[in-house]
Amino acid sequence: MILKRVTKGGMEMRCPKNNYYKNWPDIITAFSNNNKSRRPLTKMSLRMKMRRKWNRRRLRRKVAAAMTPTSLPHPKPPLVIKKSKSELMKNNFDKWKDAQTGYWHATCKWCNKNYSLGTSGGYGSTARHLKAKHPVEYAKLGGGTGKQTQISRFANSQPFGNFSYNDAQNLTGMANLIVEENLPYMFSESLALSYYACGSLNPQFRGYSRKTVKKEIIKLYKAEKARLQIFFANFDGRVTIYSDIWEDDFHHLNYLGLTAHYIDEDWNMHKRVLAFREFNDRHTAEHIYILIERILIEYNLIDKVFAIGFDNATNNTVAIPRLRELCGVNTLMGRFFHQRCACHVINLCVQDGLKALGDAMKVVGGGGGG
């Protein structure tokens, strides 16, 4: 049975094509013929069916509107009281009249720019000059500049007095926030974040997809890496590096981390993460040496290493002589080139102590022994 939409009394109904019913019995008959449940329809049951259908649609519209950040009520802009044009001239321009031509002139008090006002002494050119060249002074007159004037308490913390929304700068700030706070990429897609930013910070804020944030973070990483490479290429001091290998519990992948520690010219201690590489090869001394050598070459640190921190694992101990030869460390015959990890040494001591007290620990831990 071919049906066609018909609207009657604010309700949507389906009737046979090319046959528009004018009364309720015919409409009920049409619905009964197309009724999947094979139950007879009455006027009341048809009304209830259509009402449930429209209630579901109305609910979906409300949910969609609530999930849209633009549906949030934007805060009303503050009331701006514009001052008179005479105050614009009085506070920012020196007005004078040329005796020969009879024309009025205005000289800017801030940049000494001269404007001819003609015989009528209009203010159009001076107002445009103040708005374009001296927006802060123009904003004081209530003219507005399209920018938000910062509160005086925070204005001194920025090199500029006005703030304007910049989408590229906001994306960079979002990427830095996610990295600093160790947040997931999907944080940028959070509806709560959009509600807060649009309703309380800036109505122009828009969220970013996780792919966009990921690209921005990788871009920042490459920029920081290049800056660090240039710094170490021109660095005259010595650097101590620390390395460790571990396995994550989620993907069961192995990683090697390498950090650099150094003192600047003002005797301030600094530390930087040089690499965080996946290391799924066999943990032999040869593979450890090759990966660390590759990282040191990337950062121009081959001839600037003073010492290296390793735990007492056999593979690390075997790799130390080759690393000492690579870095050319001859200070004190290289005796202090290998700095043992204190945490690892303490852990080994504790493990040996627990083994010696094994029987006593079983009694205490198991609650046995009478």
C-alpha cells in the first residue's frame, strides 16, 4: 500500500497516495491497513500513537540543542558610554588655525602627525588616525577597537595592553595544556570544556579534534627538539646523561629513556628529556650502545658527556666501556664515568635482606607459627 504524508490538526498522518481522507474513520482505516501489530486502531489510540512520535522528536531536538555550544547564552557586552568629540580633540590633538588660509589644523600629541580639518573643522580624519595608530587612547574614549582591554591588574604581565582572540595561538595553548597536564587528546573535544570556554572565557572559542591537537603537539615537539639541538651545539659545558629501560603494563612494549643534566653559566641545574624511544630489540649491550650513540649524535653531545647514570644490570655494565671510548672521557681514568643508580642499589639491598628474613616474613605475613 503506497502511503503519502498528510497533515491534519497539527499531526502528521500517512494516507494512500492520491487519496486524501477528510474524516477520522477513513484515516483510522488507512492506518489499520498498514498497522504492523494487526490490532484495530481507534481514534484515541491513533492520537496516542502520533503524540508519542512527536514527543520523541521534540526530545531529540532538545538534546541536540543542549549539546551545541553555540546554544549557550553569551554574556552581555558591558555598556560603553562614548565621550564627545571635543574630548577626543582636547586630550589627543592640538587644534590651531592657519591665519593665511583660514583652515583649521590638528596635530597629534602622540606622534606629531598633522591633519587639515578644513574650514568646518571636522573630526573624521583625526578619529580614524587615533583608532588606527593609538588604539589604547581611542578605547579610553569609549570608541572601542574590536579588542578587549585588559584589567589593569593583569595588563603589566603582558607586553601589550590589549588582547585579541587568536585561533592559532589558542590551539598552541591547548596543545601545551594537554602535554603539561598529561591529558588525553580527546580532552580538546570535551563538551564541558566548550561550555566553560564559550560561556565564561571567550564566545569565539571553538573546540579542536583530537587529530588536530595531535598534529600540533608533534609540531611543537619538533620545534623544541630543533631548539635543543642548536643549544647543545653551542654549549661549552659538560652534560651528564641518565638512561633506563622499562616495559609498560598496557601494550607490553619496551622503551629506553635518556635525559641530560647540566649546569648553566649562572650555576643553575637544568634537565632535559632527550629521547623516549621504543626499544623492542634484545636488551644486549650492543643494542643499548647503538641506540644511545644515535641519540647523542642527534644532539651533538658525543664530546660533551661527563658521566652516565645506569643501573647495575649486566648488559648496561658491558656497554659502559664502549660508551666511555665513544665519548672520549679520560678524567680520572674514567673511573667515575659510570654512576650507579642509587634507587636500584637500595632496591637490591632490600631484596637481599628480605631473602635473608624469608622464614620470619612468612610467619609474620601468614599469621602462622602458633
